[in-house]
Amino acid sequence: MGKHADRNAPTRRTVIGFGGAVAGAGLLAGCLGGGSGDSGSGGGSDGADGSDDAETEGAEGSDGEGAEDDGSAGSYSVEMAPVGEVTLDAVPEDVMVYSLLYADMAVAFGHGDAVNSLGFDADAGGRTLDAYYAELDGVAFDREGLTQLNSGTGDGITVDRELLYELDSDLHLADPALFASFEGWDEDDIAEIRDNVGPWFGNVYSRRHSEPPAAYREDYEYYDLWAITERVAGVFREEERFEALSSVRDDLVETVRADLPPEAERPTVATLLYMDGTYYPSRIDKPGFANAHVRPFGVPDAFGADDVTYETAYDHEQLLEIDPDVILHQYGVESYYDVAAVREELADHPVAGELSAIENDRFYPSGDPVQGPVMNLFQIEMTAKQLFPERFGEWPDYELGDGYPDIPESERLFDRDRVAEIVAGDSE
């Protein structure tokens, strides 16, 4: 099983927790797969896939604008569904964060030290951020002392309202619809925290375009990853940093798209999780930022012919019938999964060992679907090398604990120094 087989051994609950979805019977596949209606009253996802095609167009409902001055001295307004317009008196210095993508955004805009919390164990997501940030000179996320918001164990997510009073945050950088789906919360509780502590600002059902709780459906809009990032840049008054970082991403997407083979020559690709003999799929060809690092390549979705829903799961025989050319295992970089060990397990299985991706050594650790903008850059580069090594350079051997692999400078697909400069405040 490999030298890291015992590290971070996942369970259904820990994976649901790490992904940020409400735990419950049959929900694991949904927090990672596609389909609408995979949330709702009593159900939630730390980001229901929003349309993120890794293209330059904005998302649905995106007006391309950041923060706007409302005429008051020092105050400014930002806007995003489902909360609408929020007026801030000053750039928030103490920010509650639930989902990893918002922590990555705060770091990207030079405000990582404002983060006071994360939804789950800070080390779990922090190791993933560390793997990427280690490649960027001077960039880091200090997670020591962060408060863990979820105190739930086996039966679901539990966030105590009193904890939010104790944190006394200037801003809750989280989707209120997500919190309203937690046990013991409703829209009145959301309003109470807004009025007595600080405003909400977040959108996570865009991860999969899934359905928020009933009270939020009428006004909900779905955004791509970079439209959300732009709005969060407005929160921190870092519009120039956003434009600079977005330019790096646009250049990266242009680089990979310019060198793709014809569509007929591209491999079929499956993104999934494997656990206890079961595969939980995620659709590439559906909207949502969970696969924003895969969609730019225009590869055929191995699950495209199937109706993948929140409850979809495959056994070995069913996946062998589909037999993807390439399998990308989510949460594979410094996260809960030792993908090298999983690959060994499958190679020794009498059925799974016949998968083309196993036989041809094309079963890869893939990115975190709850990705922010800096994560997205590395995950696009990683995916390019996994899908088209003959065009973008080989993906190096990777084992859990090694960090992001050392890519020769001549084979890097974006400029690390430029990204580090942007995070440090040099957006020129």
C-alpha cells in the first residue's frame, strides 16, 4: 500500500467534511459528482459546482465590476448572490472563512493574515495550500491558531452560533445559504449573525450548480471561479491584484489550448474518488468550478453518457465497462488520499487491474475541487502534464508528503515569480 498508507486514511465522513458537504446517507458522491438538486433543505455543499469553464468570459450574473464607492467616507460596496450588495466601512481585518477556496483568495490578495477560521481541520486544507505556496517565494498561509468551525462528528456538520459571536469577525466570507443548510440553522439565524456580528459574503453552490436551500433559490446566481475571485478582490480592495492574477491565468489557458491535439486524439478522462471498493464520479462536461482545472482541455468526459447524480457510484466492473483512458483522483495533492497507494491496490485487483488507466500508468493524483485562484493555476499545469505529457512535459512521480513535484523551469507553464510578486503587492 505504500509508505504513506496509514497517513490521513479517509472515511466517508472525513471526505465529506473536507469537501465541505453536509454528511448524510448517500451524499458522498454528490459532494464530488455533478447534478442539480444535490443539496437543498437539510443538505449542503461547500461549493456546488458553478460554471467555471476556465475561459475568459464572465459567469452568469457577472457584471465584471469589483467594489464600488457609495459616496460615504471610507465606505464601499461589493455585490454577489445570494447576499446581494454589502457595504463595508473598511477593508475587513478579521474574516471568518469556511471553505478552502476563500482562504486561497485571501492569500492571493495579500490578506491571508485576516483569516481567523476554517470549516474543518486547518492542517487538512493547509497542507494542500502549503504544497502550492512552497513553489512561490515568500507566499505562505499561517494557519496556526485558526478556529475550526465544524464540531460535528458522524452525523453531519455542526457549527455553534456562539462561536461566530466569539470570533466577532468583520466579515463572514462564507455562503449564508450553506450555513442555512446546517442542522440547527435557518435564515433567521443567518440574519441574526449578519445584524449582530458582521455581514456574509460568499457563494459556494456554484461548485456544482446544485440547488441551495429553498429560502435562497429565487435570488441565487451561479458564477465561475474567477467571477467569484473578482468579487472577493473587491472585498479587500485589491482589484489590481485580481487583474494581474487573472492575466496570468488567461495566459496559462491560452498556452495549453494553443498546443492541444485535435479533439479526436484526446483521451477520455474520468475525475473521481475511490474509497472502499467504490468509485464516486464527477462530471467534467457540466458547469461548476470543481473541475475548472480540467475543463480547459476539452477532453471527452468518460461519464458523459451516464446520468451522474448526487448518489452515483460505480463498482470495479461498472468502471471497467466505461474504461477511461485517464483517471484523475480528486484531493490527490497533499490531502486525504495517498493516490500512489490507491493505484497499487487497484493494480493488484483482478478487475480494476484491467483498467486501461492502471495498465498504462495513467491513474493520477488530481487537484482539490474546492480550489481558489492560486490553486487553480497549479492544478491546470498539473492536469496539462497528466493528460498531454508529450506536449507539456511529463508529470513527475509523486507521493503523498513530497509537496508539489519539482517541475524543470523550462517545462513550467506559468511564471512562479510573477505570481509571487502579485501576491506580494506588485501588480504592475
